[in-house]
Amino acid sequence: MATLSPHRIETDAGIAEVVKRSRRIAVLGIKTEAQAGQPAYDVAKYLARAGLEVVPVPVYYPDVTEILGQKVYRRLQDVPGDIDLVDVFRRPLDLEQHVADLLAKKPKAVWFQLGIRNDAVADQLAAAGIDVVQDRCLMVEHRRHAGD
């Protein structure tokens, strides 16, 4: 059996650490206010209300320039400054098309939301020194660990 990279975060302690150190979060695949009620909008809204800086990076909605009152960026590498965490709302098969952008931006961590797992992409990111959490809801984990 292959040794798991230390950047593949799967323990509660590791997840808690990622949650606690993440203050600036880019949301890749965020939906707009018109899609309120869908996780790809509601989780970002929760994070913003919790006092975190949310940077919208939608995949669709080319005419939208702001989400949650924040400027929209079309690629992660276009976001100025460092990103602590990229919260990803994309189907597992669609993740590969974002690898180059993720590697170019090199956030401290990438979080694949609940139901999203792609071990090949996770391995590529981990090999570049980026922490990766898969198949977990950031909102749920933030509620569990933010106050620890």
C-alpha cells in the first residue's frame, strides 16, 4: 500500500487545523445570489457571515461581476494576494481542468466539498505541497472546529 502524503488531510485534527488557519477562502464554482438555496452559494454565504474573506471564482455566469458583495475573478491565479484555502464546488471529473490554475496560485489548502473526491488530482496538489481535504462540507467542519 502506498504511503499517504502528509498533505492529504483526512484526520479530524488535520481538518480542524485547516479550518482554523483559513481566513481568506476562494470559492471555485460558486453560484450567484440567484441560486441561493444551493450549497455552492449557501456555504460561501455562511463563511462570509462567519467573518471570513470569501473570494468568488465562478465557473459559469460570465456577466456577473460581484457575488456576496465581492469582486468576481475568473481564474484563481488572477486573485491578488495569498489564498489560505480554495473551497471547490466542481464535479470530480471536472477537477482536472483546474489543476494548472490551482498549481499556479498555490493556495495553502484545497477543499473538495462533500461528495467530491478525485484522488489523482488530490495527489497532484499534495505533491506540490498543497494540503487537500476531500469529500467534506466546509460549513459543517467550520461549525465543528472554528471555536476549538
